[in-house]
Amino acid sequence: MAPREPQSLEVLHRAEVGAARRLAADYASSLGFEPRICERMALVASELATNLIKHAQGGQLILTPINEDGRQGLQIEALDHGPGIANIDAAMADGFSTAGSLDYGLGSVNRMMDELTIRSSCREGTHVISRKWRRDYPRSLKPCPLDIGIATRPKPGFDLNGDDFVIKHWAESVLVGVIDGLGHGEPAHAAAQTARQYVEAHFDLPLEKIFAGTGHACRSTRGCVMALARIDWGGEWLEFASVGNIEARVIGRAAPYNFNVRRGIIGLNAPEPRVTRHSWADTNLLLLHSDGLATHWSWDDFPELTDHSANQIARHLLGKLAKDVDDATALVVKHL
């Protein structure tokens, strides 16, 4: 039977780090998490316990089962009365350490957990609250009717692509996105990959939480811009959020969608995205593309593409509209 009460562990010495790891793994297993996720919960507890000893001479770890809006999960908290964290955003970036050494603790926790909140002050110490939700999706009774195509290439003369993309299916939903790392080459590639990896690991969270977590993950990179669209083809709606200059169009509607795009760089100075929700019909076509493609064009310029597959449309637009001075990516979603 799953524990009904929170369980706590005083962490004062390095010997307790192993105990924290075992407690988290067993607790997560008792709540029904799959073994792979239980191991991640063990790693999170280990990272937080290590930080308690390294930065605050000890503290308390608390594990609590959570239930919210029909979802079940595990909350892992770490509390200490240490000197606090002067720059929380920087501390959540990989490679940051207040102890002067390489430290991946909070960056790892951000990647492995679905939600992470940190409250810290020099007077009261630090309180870290992390949450992981169980993913129990009902099987769809019919196959996905969406055709998704992608075409991407690096800036001419570069081996590494500073653009990336996301395609994740579950139940009767799909999440798609285009990511553009700032600049070109290896730094842009690293930023885009960091963002993609976070999004893929947290694809079913609310879009605003995906952007927040991606921003924390990208603090150690030069940053990126990103647009995400979640299409619920069972309920026939589309949810959209964007920060930066990713172009988004929906074709096949009498009136255009009013997508609300925020300006900024994710990982640097990005504002919170504005999430909008719209109807979705089987006559619609969604196009996302990076600024490596020209923006001044009309769908009417390509009448021959109407009956083509999503992959064919993406490749054709990339070939016709891509600039020679940038990485370029086009993603297309239409009905089969």
C-alpha cells in the first residue's frame, strides 16, 4: 500500500545521502512509479541531500504523496537554515556552484522533475520543492489522424544545426515545436539541444510550465527562442505559446488565429509566454518555422502543395524560402 503520510529524513552527514536515495526509490515505487522513474527520484533525493550537506551543514528531506486535478505524484522537499542562495536562476543552471566547485545538483533536479520551486533568503535558509507526476494515459481508441513533417538544415558552411524540433505523441494529443538557438554553430546547437531535451522530458505539462523549466535549463547556454503547439485531435483544439521569432501560421481558416508571441530569449531575459487556445479542424494546416526561412510569403504562392504530404510541404518550403545566412527549420502538421 502506498504511504499515506509524508516521510522525513534528517540529513546531517554524508552517510544519510545513501539513505535518502533508498527512501526516495522505495517511496516512489510504492506510489506506482515505473522503475526508471523511481531511479530518477532516487537521484533527485541524492542531489538534494548532497546540497544540504555541502551548502548548509545539513537539513531535512521530506517526501509527500500528492494528488491534484486527478493526477497523482511525489513531492520531494529539502529544507535548511543555511546562508541561502543569492541568485536562484543562476543556481538552477548546470555547472553553477556556490561552493566554488562544479555542481549539477539543481540543474539535474530541474530536468528530472516536472515542477521545481525554490525559496531562499540569508535569514531563513532555503526551501526546495520539487514534484513529479505519474503519467497514466488512456489508450486512444483510434489512430492519430495527423500527418507531421519536418525539414531542417544548418547554416551553409556549418556542420552543426542551431535549430531543433519536438514531436511527442500521447493519448489523443501531440506536442510539436520549433527551437532556434541563438546564433550559429556549436553554441546555438547546444542551446537548442538543451531546450529540446527538457521539452521532451516534460511534454505533457502545461505549456507555461514547460517554458519556465526550459528557461532554467538554458541558463548555462546562450539561450534560444521557441514555439510550442499542443493539438488535441480528439477534442479538436489547439493550444499555442511562443517566446521569440518563430513564425506560426494556421492555414485553412477564414479568419487567422490570434497567436500571442512574446519577445525575448529563453534562458536569458524571456518573459512568461501567453498561452492561447483555439479550435482545430481537419481542414487546418499548422506551419512553424524558424527565422532561417523568409517570412514575407503567402500560402497562395504554393497552390501545388495543397494535396502533398506534410513532409513534402516542409521540404518544399525549406527549399524555396530558406536563407543562406542562417539555420533553417520548417515543421508542418495536417490531417492525413
